[in-house]
Amino acid sequence: MDTAGVNQVRLHVLRTAMDGHGVPSASQTATALGIGEEQAVEGYRQLAEGHVYVLEPGDPTRLRMANPFSAVPTAHEVKARGKTFFGNCIWDACGIVSLLGGTGEVRTQCPDCGDPMTLAMADRKLIRKEGVVHFSVPSAHLWDDIIFT
Amino acid sequence: MLLFRSEEHVERSGTPAGAFMSADQIWGLADAWYHDRDDPQWRRRNLEESQKVFDDLGLKGDFWNLG
């Protein structure tokens, strides 16, 4: 698949997630774009290889992450545009708010005490903040095991 | 990357050592990283461009070195 085709797949996946319809399977992407499923799978493979998205382990027809969106529920819930989304981590959850215009909330829990915690943004400004963000993995190794990261 | 109540809660949880950033920094990082992701012309940043995003947020030192 050429670069333009991969970009078309990238944008379809992202915009589907942005619209609140979740991360589409390769079959759904193929139908929407009028391409063969094997082409959509190839697009997903190239996007994963380029560290743009992340494949579901053991299933090349599905994405686990269409960054910043998670295809599965996580502890990082996002409320924006009247819809609910899930981020892969606190970075990506904030990224969903950014991508959706810069107004929204990220809700999570302290992994230690379980206390609910919220970050809120309006017009690209952080208007409610609490806590500290912890990175376990040095930046140079973020993609070594991205699902763990 | 997880949001904890405080650094003490990170230590208490037994989470492996790493590094911290503030809520302002994570929002700045996320906004810089993702705001234009739906632009058809978007392309992945190269190493230098990515490092500049970290540097501009004051995230400097070995832990934040992408190279």
C-alpha cells in the first residue's frame, strides 16, 4: 500500500474514533474506504511498523491503540464533546482532549489509593489539576513494549 | 504513564523508579503531541523535533532523552 493509501487508512481510523464510534476493525475500515480487507490489514501493519498505531497482539485485523485512543476501556476515561473515550495512558487521555478541540475532562484513579482524580481543560488551558504524573520507562524506550508503557 | 495523588503515593505503591512530570507538563506535552493529529498532512515527528517538544517543556536529562 502506498503512502497516500496508508494515510487514508490512518485518518479513517482516527476520525471514526474521534466521532465516538470506537476504533474500527480492518474489515470495517475496508468497507468504509471501498478497499479490500487485505489492504486495510496492510495499512494497519504499516501504521504499527511506523509507531503511529498499535496492533492487537496476535490479531493483525485489529488495533489495540489508535493513538491517542484505546480500542478497549482503560483507567483513563475522557469526557469531551458530550461523549466518552478511553486513552491508553494519562498522556494519551490528555491528547484526546487536545485532538477534540482542547475542552474536556480526564478522569482516572490514583493507582496507589484508588482516589478519583480529574484533570480538566477549557479552550486549551488546564483549569483543574491535581497529582503528579509518573513515567516508569525512559523516553528512549517508550516503544520497546508500548502496551506495558 | 499514570497520574498519582503525590510522589509519596508512587513510592508507597511499589512502582519502579522513573521520573515525574507535573499536570501542566503532561497537558503541554499532550497538546503539542496530538493537537494536529487529524490533519491530512500530519507526519510523525523526527527525533530532533520530538526532543524539542520535551525540551521546551523543561523535560531535560537522560530520562527524557529520546535518542
